[in-house]
Amino acid sequence: MGVQRLLRLRMASSHSCSRPAAMAPHGARPLSSLLFAPSPAAARPRSAPLSCAARPCRDHAPAGRRFPGVVAMSSSTPTPGPVQKSEEEWRAILTPEQFNILRLKGTEYPGTGEYDKFFDEGVYKCAGCGTPLYKSSTKFNSGCGWPAFYEGLPGAIRQTPDPDGRRTEITCAACGGHLGHIFKYEGFKTPTNERHCVNSISLKFIPAPEEA
């Protein structure tokens, strides 16, 4: 009996030690390994989310595409007037100074124009095509350095916003020659509260007795 009991005890001890550690139940694992073990979903690689720079979201996307340093161009194009000439024809009849301002939209230096401080009675015509533009009675001293008028003759002046939207260009309605710019609501005591700032080179003055 003693020998058989001894053999049973040895067999029982050999079975308990032969079980591999990997097959041990969860209860035999350390508690820390169960708490901090990564879940299967967390173990899978996750793609990084796109930023607003790569995929602009609706809240951060600009309303329109903007480019620094580029201005918006006006979509309106002035209708050509009745007097139309080619560039070569304008060069032939205009002086280089007149061509630079009337056709290339240049500007004379302030205080240097012939009609800046000129207030004789008569009519100012376009130096390019001779169309009457302003009466001398509408001219006033604005102190800006260029001839100033508070209104032009009916239908003689065309107004077109500059591409930058800051000013409004005035041109001869007949030939499209550049005159200058118009400014409004500056506080001058004139009937229209406007200032047509015109280059002297763009004008040709006709004295009152010669108007007809």
C-alpha cells in the first residue's frame, strides 16, 4: 500500500508541472498584463487625418481663391466711341507727351500743367479728337496741382472704375482718351461735390469768342 501511494503522488506532481506557461488560465497571469494589454482595434495601424491645408474644411476654406499681390480686374469694358484710330494714327497726330497720357494713361507732374491756374472763359476740348468736354464756368481751384472741374458737358465724359477699385477713371466719350480721375464727396463747395482731376495735356482750351 505504501508503494502504490507513493507512485500516485509522483504521477500527480508530474502532470501539474508539465503544463506549458502559455496555456495557463487568465487567473494565473499578472494583473498589470491584463489592464494594459492593447486591444485588437488599437493594435491595428490607423491612417492620419487630413489637415485643413491638405483638405480644406468647409469652415476654413476661403470663399474665393485669392493670390497675394494680384488684384481683381474689372469685367466692364468701355464701349468704343465714334472716333477710332489705330495706334500708329494716334502717334502721328499726337505729341509724345499727349500720346503718353491720352493713349497710355500717363499722368503729368502736379503743378506743371498749362491749365492748372488758368481761369479764362471758354471751353476745354479733348486734345486728341477735339470733342468739347468742359466749360470754364465749371472749373475751380482745388489746390491739387491739376485742373479741376465739378462737372463735364452732358455725355462727353465716360467714367470707368480702375482695376484696383480705388478710383474712377474719366475718359473722352468720343475717342477714349485718358483725362484723369474723378473724386466725389471731398467737401468742396461746388454744385456737385465732385472733382474731375484732369491732365492739362489731355485738354485744349478754346477762348469764348472762338467757341463757335
